[in-house]
Amino acid sequence: MIMIKAIVRPDKKEVVLNELSQAGFHAATVIDVVGRGKQKGITFGDVLYDEIPKSLIMLAVNDGDKENVLEVILQHAKTSESGAFGDGKIIVSPIDEVYTVSSGVAEL
């Protein structure tokens, strides 16, 4: 299994979640977060906003589902056809073990 963490703009969160669900990936954890990217925040006039609101969507999926999940996120998290700074990041990492809390049973 792998963990996919997608950091997306808050206005894209519902679109991405709906499209993931339609693709068969219903289980996700969503956390509202703040952060900044390479641009070190955004300046409006004399004010620097160095903590930009984002949404973190986390999914644990089988290795074979990786490309499908990435395709959905990459297609629906962009703010324009070519994308823009601040559209987000996707982080993929391996999962060593997964347990269901209610049963205590390992899922791997």
C-alpha cells in the first residue's frame, strides 16, 4: 500500500474529493492547513501573507491504484489548463503496516 498526500487549494478540495469518489476512491482524510511554497507567500500592496490556506487530502491505496489516483488529482486540482503557482503538491510514500482499530487486524 501507499499513502498519497495531496496539498490543494481549498476551492479545489470538494472537486477533487468528488472526482476521487466517482473513480472509486471513497476513503480520504482531509485537513485544512496553512503553508507556503517556493514563492514564500503572497504580497498584496505592503502586506505579506506568508501562510496561505490549503487543504491536505490523504488516501491510503493499493500500489496498483497509484496512477489512477494521481491522474484524478492532477486533472482536477489545477486552477487552469496549464496550472499555476500555488496549485499544490502530491506526495507519495510507502506504508509499512495498516491496522483497523475496531478489529485490531492488519490489512497488509
